[in-house]
Amino acid sequence: MRIILLGASGMVGQGVLIECLRDRRVEHVLSLGRTASGRQDAKLQELVHADLYDLSAVEDRLRGYDACFYCLGVSSVGMAEAEYKRITYDMTLAVADVLARLNPGMTFIYVSGANTDSSEQGRSMWARIKGRTENALLRLPFKAVYLFRPGGIQPLHGVRPKVGWIRAIYAATAPLLSLAVRYAPGGMTTSERVGLAMINATARGGPSRVLESRDINSEAQPD
């Protein structure tokens, strides 16, 4: 399969990219973003594009793909609602609209988050906007849309958060994260399982449109 990946330099995207490069079912990965992923691999092609709100200049390079794994996102901490919406909703839909038009047979997988508000009416700003984004994606004419809502994610295989203080937290809690993945699969998963679940959902279809941590862990298992 041929994959477009967004967010390859972030923690989730790093893990997804590693699994795509390791998996024999994936023949090609196009990393689309404002910065390069920093990895080198025969399967990997980088498309650095400054303005993800306008892909008109690179549309010809976005045709012929089987799936998009959208792992791009930001924390809402300290961010005004308008700016968070611009990045989370507007940018995601700008990319998705183009890909749905160019690749009608595409599977689109969006990394959302646990406790996302599908009603769009709740008090939590980030959850409302994530819910609005999910709902808009489900209306697009893709072959399939899967909404991944992981809780905690244990980074594996050298995956590291970009932000220093978050890296420090993950380093300090690494033993606890391993235990949580083992004993609390309903709330925890790993970067490896997120990537495998995306590939498997594309290859064989997912169990439902929305996948929580427990579903991601299950979908990551081989047939």
C-alpha cells in the first residue's frame, strides 16, 4: 500500500512512520509536512510544503495513494480557541478535502484523542473542536474514515516527544507506562500498536469508525 503521512516528526507520527517502514505491506510512504521527518529509507519520500492550508502547488504529487495517516496535532494548553481551531479543524479539513478529491478510494485515519466530544456541545474547548473535526471528516467521500482516540501512548523504538518537558515526564514514568499498557489496555497503548493498527485497518478494515485505546490494541494484532 501507498501511504501519505502527516506529523512524522511528532511522537505519534514517528511511531507510525517506523511501523510503515518496517511493514512489508507498505511499499511507499510520502511524509507531507512543513519540516522533514529526519529519517532516511528507500520507502520514504519527503514532501516539505510550507502552507498545508493550500496544497494546490503540490496536488500532482498527492495522487495514487491508498491511505492517509493524519498524526499532526498540537496541545491546546495556553492556546486561544480560534488558533486551536485553525490548526486542528481548518488545517485538517484543508488537507482532507484535497485528498478526498484526488484519491476517492483512500482510507483516512485521524489521530484524535480520548474523551473527544462528538456532540460538539461540551465545555472542553479542545474536545469540542476535535469532535467537530471528526464529524466533518466522516462526511467526506473517502473509502473509509477511522478516528483513533488513544489515551496514553508509550513511545517505543526510539520514539521521543518533541517538547523537552514532555520528554522528561515520559523518561521518568517509563516503567509505569509499561505496566499501564499491560494492565490497563483500555486506557493505554504504544506507539508501535498505533502504527500497526493503522496499517491493519487500511489493509483489512477496522472494527468501527472510532477506535479507543482498547480497540487500537486489538486492531494491532495480526490476523
